[in-house]
Amino acid sequence: MAHLKRLVAPKTWPIKRKKMVFVTKQYPRARAVYSIPLSIVLRDLLGVAQKAREVSRILRERNVLVNGKVRTDSKFPVVIFDVIDIPSIEKTYSLSLNNFGKLSVKEAHKPKHRLARIESKTIVKKGKTQLNLFDGSNILVEKDDFSVGEVLKLSIPANKVIGKISAKEGADVFVIGGTHSGESARIKSLEFGKIPKEVVLENEAGEFRTRFKNIFVVGEKSSHEDLLAGARR
């Protein structure tokens, strides 16, 4: 089925629920709550198209890149921290969450890497390790120097690991779940002895606690701001 009823679409999608019945149904990639079809990004978030046919034309003209690769399918899922380039208007954006827990786009300054959290690891043939990532992709590594929950820096467009960011006290994070979704904070303490794992965070609003799975470690504050500079909507 090519479409999804708007009333049952993920609550993170910033769409009008009652104006029309259906909305584009995306292909499987990451969890739907953290991803959104490329057509909605172009039409509803960026406003570079008004109708589906305009979205199709822009994509046919190969005017949209996601993480450095041309995408021509309107159903392609864009995931949090994906980088969207539109060369025709010389603009670059990244998908994020706003303070209302809705997916949003923020203008970025031509980042050379993107962020992807390690969700799990699998041992494959010849002793290699497969890192299964937040965005639904996976990467093979010769040496397993990585832990679940760490965030990889992946080069654009080669998608090679150029660094990693670990969760530790004082590290900056972006909250992607829970009541503080869309907020930036700093780790005050890690409570991994509990099940599920929890972290204590602090920001300008005060101190709060959330599950470890609800955070994306982004490292230094400056690196996050470089990646997601200047909110558009």
C-alpha cells in the first residue's frame, strides 16, 4: 500500500491530521517515529514543493541528496540526524526534533559527517563485527572497539567511520524520547546498574532523569550546533 491514513501516522510527523485522509507511506528503514518520508520533508517541512507532482519533478531532476547520495523516491525515509542537500537552492538541512516532539528540519553548514547510534552488534563471517545502527543501516568493522549506545561519526558521502562519541559524565546529548524530547542537555551521571539503563541529565531548565535509549550523545556542544545550525521550522 502506497499510502497511510493520517490519523494513524506517527505523532512525531508534523502533518495536518484531518485535512486529508491519506499521507505517503515510507519504506522500512528506522523506527517510523524517528523517520519521515522524503516527500513530507520537501513539501511540509521545507516548503520547496506544494503538491506531490512537484515533489516528483524535483526528485526526478536529481535535486535532492540524503547523506551525500541522490534520492529519487518520495517514499525514502529520512531519519533523525540525516543530512539533506538541495544543490539547486544551495541549502543543507538536518532532520531533528523540536521541543514539541515533532520532527523538524534545521539548516546546517555543509557538515562532513553525520551521527548514527549503535543499537546492537552481530558477529558475522571471518570474525568481523557488524554494527547495527539507529538509522537501520549496518557497518562491518575488522576490530570491535565499539559499544552499544556509542554514536558513530560517519563521513558523507563515503559512510566511513571517522570517529565515535561515548556516553560519559559531562558529555552533551540530544534527547529523542520521553517528556524532554527535543531538548539538549548534559550527562550528570550514568545509572547503568538499573534495568532499563537510566541517565541523569541537566540543562538550563534543571535536572531530570530518562532512559538511556532516549538520548543521542553528540559530544561537544559546538559539534552539535555545527551539525544543526539555525532552525528553519
